[in-house]
Amino acid sequence: MSGRYRAGVLPVLGLALAVVGCDGGSGPEPGAGSPVAAVLAADAAQGYARATTPGALSFPRDHGSHPDYRTEWWYFTGNLADPSGRAFGFQLTLFRFALSPQERPRESRFATRQAWMGHFAVTDVESGQFHAFERFARGAAGLAGATARPFRVWLEDWRAESVSATAGQPLPMRLVAGAEGVALDLVLAPGHPMVLQGEQGLSRKSAVPGNASYYYSYTRLPARGQLRTPAGRFQVTGQAWMDREWSTSALAPDQAGWDWFALHLDDGSDLMFYRLRDRRGDMHPFSAGVLVDAAGLRRSLGPDDVRLEPLETWSSPAGSRYPVAWRLQVGALELQVTARLLDQEHRGSFRYWEGAVAASGRGPAGPVAGLGYLEMTGY
């Protein structure tokens, strides 16, 4: 989503710098004079590329990495079920962070200015278990990276890659990840066409020039494969969502967090909306989204098009209170969106709630239901 992880990206950049190092060393301890402090400084974006031009995306080039931008991610979420109807959610995210705006002389094949982080999570709805994992690697010596042709992005053995070794497009693609007895191996097939978010792929986060990202999505990707949890091995099918974004700027100072919804509805339509929240908790005017109909036609959404109302909250063991039930309205479409499991909070390098949700309500043609994912930060 546009502006994803403002509350966490800058601290994680510092953590990644300390963990993997930009020069092949062990990395400094955070301190007032350390590179970590420089990363967190207000002028840390100087020297990086900026997202400024609508219509600047080009494929297959932009399926690959953009090392001159400060942050980038390949984001996959989805809902799955086995033949008996046992339900699961999944998330696989591969992040790239630039640690400096220019290449530096290298004395080791492990030296790099790119740090990588991965988040992998599986929600087992029936057992009520949420499994979440995090890992880091430096972008050197083949440990992590991304290529456009053929499409491949990886962090050690976690990866998303085109099924074809020569294809100029990523689909169909394979997702593979695993940790501590939890594993995912899926093939995502083409579904709805690619959606360029915002203004021809330029997603503005505030009125400040350059405070934007390049952002596109594949909103509906039929998924099929295998899932392993402590409860066993499962053959699964379902629907997935892919978000791609890269940028340099953080969000505006008056933006405290966001609530991001991505829903697959049973009438064949897909709905994404992110509510940027200001310091008072109100919807920020640069909130945005998209509604994709069953034929793949898109309609852009702004803050005046969507009504969001929290209905219930859940308190995490860490003390945060997250809205886990919502009323969401877009014109004649009115939905109640509810967490499929209350505790889907990530408690790694930074805390946020992201997990599987169910939706039900009415649309222009009658009753409608669906499944999707919700992300909440800043609580």
C-alpha cells in the first residue's frame, strides 16, 4: 500500500544497517554519531532517486529492483483453503532498503549498500494459530536480490519467481517460504490485469513534491499449492494479491499511521483502500484506493468515496488496541469486515497488525461476501 510501514521503515533501516552492515563488517552500535543516526536524520533522503513522474513505469524492467530508491517491496497476501474447507491466510513480503545513495568502493564480495528483510506469516483459522517470521540478509554474495528478466526476488531460500526461466512477465509465478515447521509453496496464475495505482502508477502521499511512490498491483491471482503447519500438510487453493512499490520519501509529519484493506469479493470484484490517519485519527486527504470490477476495469477511489467506521477493537499483549471489525462503504457497496483471527500482530523489529479478514454485506446487485487482508499501523 502507498506509504506502507512509515512507522517501521526508518527504524528497520537502522536495524538492518546494524545487523548486516553496509561495508561487510559487523555493523556499528546505534548512537548519536553512528550511521544509524544518519539514516534516521531528517535529511537522510538526500541523494536518492524520487518518485515524481506519472506514467514513468516500464515493464518488464520495473518488476525488478530499483536500487537508487531508498525503500522497495514485493508484497503478497492471500486466503487459502484445503478440500475440506480448512481456511488459512498467508503473507510473504520481501523488502529492500538502500543504506546509502551511492555505491562505495568494495573490499569484499559481502560489501553492499543494500539490506534486505523478509516477513513470512501463516494464519491457521481453525486452530487459532498465527505463525510469523522475520529474517535479514545483505544484498551481496547471492544472499538476496531481484531481477526483472526472468523475474526473481529472493532472500536466502524465501523467493518469488516466474515459473518460466525466460519469461518477460512474472506470471505465472511461484512463492516459496518456510521457517520452524511452517512452509508455503504456491503457484500464482494470471487473474485480473495489472493495476497502476494512483496517477498512472505515481501514488502521492502528501502535497509535498516527490513525497510519493511508484506503485502497481495484481489484485486477483488464483493460487494453488501446498502449505505446512504444525497441524499437518495441506493441498490448498485460493486467491492472492500482489503489491509492488518503491519510493524514497516518508509520509508527511501529520500522518500517524494507516489502515489498508485488500478484498476479493464473490461477485468477482476487488477492493483496495488505505486510510491514512492524521494525528487526530481522522482520514487524511491523501488516502486512496481502487475498485476493480469482475471484468478487470478499475475505478480510482479517494477519501470522499469511502466511509470507514471501526466497530470493535482487540488489545494485543504488547498493549496496542487494533480495530478488528469495520464498516466499509463505497457507494451502494456496504460491507462489514472482520478479522478471521484476532491475534495477527507481528512482533518482530516493529509491531503492526496484518492478517486475514472476511467481509459480508450488500452490493448494487444484492448480497456479497469476500475474503482479504487488513494491515494496521500506528496503534
